[in-house]
Amino acid sequence: MKYSLTLLLLLFIGTAFAQESPGSKKLIQFSGIITDVDSNTVVPYVTVTNLTNKGQRYAANYKGYFSFIAHPGDTILYSAVGYRDLLQAIPTQIDDSKYTAMVKLKAEIVNLPTVRVYPWATVEDFTRDFMAMKIADDDFAIAMRNLSQESISERIQSLPRDASEISGINFRLNHDRALNKNMVQTNPLLNPFAWGKLMQSIFKGDKSRSEGN
């Protein structure tokens, strides 16, 4: 009888400890789809971290879908490149054995500082080129050098023609082509001046023959 009571007491204590242990919490299938809060487009390959379960990490697929085993009340962290981290908790009161969440992430805009690229590999190269530069003393000397005949000629040879200049040249060429088209006649019979000269020669020939007779 004593051993039976001791055994029942041990079973009762073990059951009580089992109910209070974290491993005895309800398990659910936690799933979800992660989208952008502004455009409603899916956000692929988001890292889903269960902070309550020792930081266990999962990854959403290319369609923004994820699914894993969790407990009600677990704290979930969603993180992705270009988006703000989102911290959410699974509801504690879930009647079903599965739970689906629609997760919305906010895009994060990061303003990067301006980067200047220099053509010198080392500081010594920059110092040597800087010391060898010939810089004018003032702005007037720089302006006179840029407006010199040599500088303007170099720019005329190197700079391409703009749209207005090309349009003007094409207009002049079309105008000259139209004028020359009326001046050139390939068939002399179609030229009225040629007909006039022919008639004059005929009249002169008739007149000379009549005077000879």
C-alpha cells in the first residue's frame, strides 16, 4: 500500500511538471505570405526568425511564402534587404492547429553619401600631377584661355553638330535641290528656250533663201 501511494505521488508530480514545461506547449503550423505594404507585390526570400525558439531561422521562397512549426505567442522577426525589420507575435489564442498570417513589410530608403572617384591610384601620383599642373592666377585668365582662337577651333573640330544646325543644313540642301531641278532638263524637246531657238533658226533660213532668189 505504501509503495502504491508513493508511485501515484510520483506520477502526479511528473504530470504537473510536464504540464508546466515549455515542451508541452501547443504546436501549430505557422504559415504566411509576405508582401509590400505599398504595392502589394510579394517580397521574396525574407528571413523569418523565431526569437522565442532560440532564434530559429527560416526563409520565405521566391513567392514570399513560408511555413514552419511554432507555438502560440512566439515572437517572429521578419527581415529583408531594402525593407524595415518587422517584429510580430503569433496570437496566443488559436483554436485550430494551424495559423496563416499576411505580413506587410515597409520599404526602407537609404540615402548613401556621395562618392568621388579620383583617377590617381596613390597619394604620390596625385601630388606629382597636382604639382605639375599649370593653373591660371585668376578667373579672367581662365576665361581668356577658354575663349582663345585655338580653344574655339579645337572645340569646333571635336564637338558634334546639334539638332538645329543639322536641320538648317538639310533645309538649305532641299531648297537648292528644288531650284536646280527646274533649271536642268534632260530632254531638249521639253525645254521652251530650245524651241524658241529652233524657230528663230528656221525663220532666218527662210529669209536668207528668199533674199537669194
